[in-house]
Amino acid sequence: MTLFAALGPFFSVEQHAAPTPKPPWHRLSELVDDPAILADRIAHTRAYLGTASGQPAEAIEVRVAASVTHLGLVARIISPALAAVVLEDRVPDLALDHLHWQPVLGGAFPLSLPPIPPAGGDLHRELFDGPLPAIAQAFELSDHILTGNVASAVNGAATALSNADPTLATRAHTVTTDLLALPPLRDAHTPDPFRRRSCCLIYRAAPNHKGPLCGDCVLTTAHGKG
């Protein structure tokens, strides 16, 4: 069964009843349990960024590829979880051992969740007692960048959800405002309008590090663009 597909690719998820879906599905926990698997994912992201910017992979800093990998990963987990809360007032089980993925590049990778429990639950606890700290520990990036990536993913998911269905905007804003008001995200952004207090580094993937800045980047103000 596919859920939330109408909202866009980052929200669309499969559901699996069995504890271990058959290949090509893999446990998402492999990314944090096996450094080689995560290193391979970052290397593929580095090559992808190089191709997209007309450069060899070696021209892309590893930390840039790592940050982009992390941001895409957390956004992929947060987006359907937010949709479940906003649409159904249900919080998915987000334990990494219970999530499954297909390691493809270029957009939202296929993701499968276990059956979503009945109404209720605490999304902040499910995220921050669950996958997000474990994922962060696997990346050799500063907490400042990692937490900013999560805050940006939360805000980005709410924006995408509201754009896909404007009738959900008020509820999406309420849920994400509550998430962003709690630690560790509280100190990772400034609200109204949302702006993160760190940079995801994606601008550095362009030749001479002169790529465009994201709309929510702290550097937009520093560069006179916000």
C-alpha cells in the first residue's frame, strides 16, 4: 500500500506488514550500523553533485556531500511522518530497524514504513528518541549543521505539504511550530519567517563555491540577500 503519494515524492511511502521486506528493500539502520554503507552513499552523492555542476567528484568537498546526504535522509523520514500527523493525527513508528529503503539517488528514495499505530503519539519523541540522534552520530559534521538540517527539513516539509494542499496549511503550521519550539531545534532557527542559523553547504558544490544559497540559509542575510 502506498500512502500520501498525492502530496509529492518526499511524502509518498510504502507500508510493509512483514518485519523484513524482500530485496530490493534494505533496513535503513544499515546506514548507521555499517560505516562503509554510509560512506558509499556519501560518495555517490559527491559524484552526483559533481556531475550536476560539471565538475569531477573530487572537486566536491566530502563534508558538502555528507551534509546534502544527511539533509535528504532526514527530510525523507520527517516528511511522511508529518503527513501522518497532519492528515490522520497518527505518529508512525520511526525506529531505524523498522524502516526500509531502496538506495537510489536523485530525489526521494523509496521508503517503507511499518503499519502506522492508531491515533495519538508524540512526533517529537518519536523523532528525537528514535532515528535522528542515531543518524546524526553517523555523520562527521558539526552539530550546528546537523541540527540546522533537521530544522530545515521540518520547515521544508510543512511548506511542501501546505503547497500541495492549502487546506492543510494551518494544521501543518501548528505541528511544525510545536516541533521547532522544542530543543534541539529551538536554537537552530529564527522564526517568522523561518531561517536556519547554519548553512547546509550546498552552495559550495558549485564551481569556485559560488552556488546559489537556499532561501532559508543564514548566509542570505550575511550576503545581503535576505
